[in-house]
Amino acid sequence: MAQIHHFEHGWITPTVSYVLSVLGSLLGLVCASRLRSAPSAGWRTWWLALAAVAIGGTGIWTMHFVAMLGFSVVGLPIRYDVGITALSAVIAIVAVAIGLFIVARGTKALGVRFVIGGLFAGLGVAAMHFTGMYAMQLDGTIDYMTSRVVAAVVIAVVAATVALWLAMTVQRPLAIVVSALVMGVAVNGMHFTGMSAMSVHQAPTAGTLSGASAGTLLIPIGLAVIFGVLGLVYALMAAPTEEDRAAAAYLESRRTAAQATPPAAPAAGWQPSQRTQTPPQQPPSQPIPGQRANGQRMPSTSAAWTFRDRAKK
């Protein structure tokens, strides 16, 4: 039996794999929180897909591949079938999507849906793991210890059930971070439990291996992870939150109410010109000859002389 190393590069690969599993779980839980408050079926489908990619793709499958970089068999080169490796990634994403779809369909019989969804997702994650192991090509045969395989499957089902429960319940940022840390431990525990079930028997003669090495696959997978994480972060930052939708709805209601209210009618007999126009200024009246300023007529000069003549006579 050949000698196996699970940590060929020391603690670098398990540390990076744990960080990736926590990051994927964190982004997936945030997407799941948006899924619960989505206003329409289209938005629910969008957030469910993003949560499945984050948890299944980054949190589980990428963690699995990075951890495999530290796996080696003494004296035997290892190659990976590219098609089967890609299939294992699809299995992980689809399994998580099915589990989220089952638990997010309503509030009735929630406990039963958690069990069913966790069973589907857990079996899918275990299938992803052993499909990825089947993609390995080496000069020898691989055997598995049944008891540890069963233990890995049980861990996967329990971890998936807990992950779905957390995805549908946690809301506060601190709770999401703690949940992501716990999910990272569960995912890594499932992976290394399944890896410990392996044993390799070297073939007597070396053959020609087909496929790509882990180092060759690291560059495209690393770029996919980087752009995938950036895309998830951008989607979370660009999408409107529940507070944004509430503020937009409030402003729209105010605008609608303002348009529906008719303007106040003017008072009866009121004319705008009466408020804006002022009567023209009249020039001061000049006294008429023979008339006092108060309007009384003054006696004429001829009348005064007539009165004097009569007095003399």
C-alpha cells in the first residue's frame, strides 16, 4: 500500500481551504437573507442562484479543490480528468440550490423541509466529494474504508441541514459571521473525513496518465473564484435592500398623493387683479376760481359792490 500525505505543503492548503469555505458561506448566507425578503419570484430565483453558487461553488467545491492540492501519494504522479472535475462543481451547486429551494418555499412544515432539504444537499455534497476523487488518475487502485465513508456522508448531511437552517434564520451581521465560521469547520471536517477513508495500492507497472495536473487547473479555477467572489460582492452592493425599497415606496406614495390632490378653489368674487392692481393716483384737485378749498362758493366781486351801494343810499 502506497504512502499518502494529506498536508504535503504543511498548513497552507488547509488554511486557505478553510478561508475559502468561510468566505463562500458568508456570501451565501447574505444572499440567503436577501432571498427571504425578495419582493418577487424573479428576485427570489436570482438570490437563490447566487446563494447556491456562493455556498456550493466557493464554500464547498473550491475548498475541496484547494485541499486536494495538499494531497499526494509518495512515488505516484496524480492527474485530474477535467470533465469529471467540472461535473463535481456542478453537482455541488445544484445540490445546494435544491436544498435552498425546498426550505424557502413557505413557512408550513418547516422542520420537515429542513430535513428533506438537508438530506438532498448533504448527499449532493458527498457525491461532489467522491466524484472529485474519482476524477483522480494515478498508477494504482483506490480503496475506501466503509465506516469512514459513512461518517463523511453523515457529516455532510448534518452540515447541510445546519447550513440551510442558518440560511433561513440568521439576520444580524455578527450571527452571519459566526455561522460562516461554523459552516467552514463542518465543510472541512467532511472533506478530510472522506479523504482519511482512502487507501492507494500502487500498480506493478506505470502507465500513461491522461488529464491535467493540479497546478495546471489552479490558474483557471483561481481566476474563476476571484471573479466569482467579486461578482457576488458587486451583486450584493448594487441590489436594493429592504430599506431602499421601503424608502422608494414612501416617496412614490407621497408623489402619487400630491398628484391626486386638486388645487384649492379661489374664494367667490375674488379676482387676481384685485390683489395685484392698485387704483390710479388722482392729482390733487385745484380750487375753482370763486370757490374755497372746501367746496363752498365765494361771493363774487360784483355782488359785494352792489351791497355797498345799497348801504350808502
